[in-house]
Amino acid sequence: MLQEALDFKTESDALYALMREMDEAGFDAPTQFKGWTLNNVLEHLHMWNWAANESYVDEHNFAAWLSEAMTAIGQSSMRAYEADWNGGVKGRDLLEKWYGFYTDMAARFVEIDPKKRLKWAGPDMSARSSISARLMETWAHGQEVFDQLGAVRDNKDTIRSIAVLGTNTFGWTYATRGETPPGPMPFVKLTAPSGDVWEFGAASDDERIEGAAADFCQVVTQVRNIADTHLTVTGAVATDWMSKAQCFAGAPETPPAPGTRFTK
């Protein structure tokens, strides 16, 4: 049983529960994340959930779709392509479409061999990494929904996969910027929502990051500026990393400015 698939469903269900009582007009309200609407969030999550699932159930069809999608996105934009791919479905209809698909997808991934290699837009990845990435995206883009609706998130230990991604991508943060890390990855000591302690890297008093796991996950997914968290950051390498940490693929992104992402 692939625990990350169960965690993916748990996080998706929490977001669905928050949104299912919304009125239709609320789906078109711009959020603090680049002006994305909640419709944009659902379009994005649903299409890439489908893509991850398709890479498992039909590798050849996924490859053909990806080639077509990348061409179309290059000619327009990611947002435009996602809206078109979703057939113009919006609001509650889109919410239910996303819900039905991720529910089936999670059940399918629970049974997959965690080490099975799956195709993706970048290098191939394991099934465990694939569903962990979907969990991370759901949680990260879900944050703009929680912020928009004025809801404080009740995090669970399901975010552990995001913390793992956050530390595993220390080098990636620099590589995507064409930089070399200024030193080894700092020691990361996090307190999980349950109170458990999660530690990553070699213990160090000189280079370390310590605090709530949820705060660390917010920084590495760039849904909060480090200044808007309660993390304790010690050392030049740790400070530099937390100023631009990026656990997601793609071109380098700049974290939000202090005070610009918050629960309304």
C-alpha cells in the first residue's frame, strides 16, 4: 500500500470539503497567487492529476499528449491551455469533476509498486515521487484557496512528503538558477503537526533550520515568505536557501514578498 497515495487523497479531500459550500461567483475571485482564480486552481490540479494518472495507465498516450500540450502551451500559455483542456467547465461542475477523478486516481495509486518508473515532462520518476508531487501541488495550490476563503488550515502529518521533497530539492533550488550550492544542505529539524520530530541532514549547530513542519513546507512551496513564518534559521547557507527554496519543477520562481500571502 502506497501511503503517499492515501495522503494525497486526504489533502485533496480537505480542499474539497472547504470548497463544496462555495457559491458560483466565488470561483472567479482572484487570489493572492498571481491573480489565479479558484477555477484556475482546479483547472491546474485536475489536468496535471490526469497527466500523472495517464503516465501510469497509458504511457504512450501520455507521451503523445505531452508533446501536443507543450507545443500548445508554447504558443499561448499554461493557463489558457489548462482552461481549454478542461473544456470550459467551471465552478461547481469543475469541482465535482476534479473530486471524482482524484478519488479514483488515489485508489489506483494505492496499489502501484512504489518503485515503478513513470514518464513525466522532465526525467522519469518513481510512482512514489509522482504521487508525492501531486500531493505537494494540491497542498501548495490549496493554500491560496484557504487564504482566499479566510480559513486556517488544520495540517496533518500527511505533509511529511512535502518536507521530504523540500529537503531533497536543496540542490535543485540552485541548479534551476544555474548556481552551485554554497555548502552542504543545512540540518533541518521540524515539529510535525502530531508533535513528532522529523530530522533531515547531518546534525549541525552552525547551519540549521528549526520549527514547525508546516512553516517549512510553506517556504519550500513558496506559499509564504520566510519572514512570515516562525522558522529559526541559523547560518549563511541556511539563510540563502530559505530565501529562494523551490521544491517544484520548472524555471526558477521568486518567493512571495513578505506580507503578501496571508489568510484573509
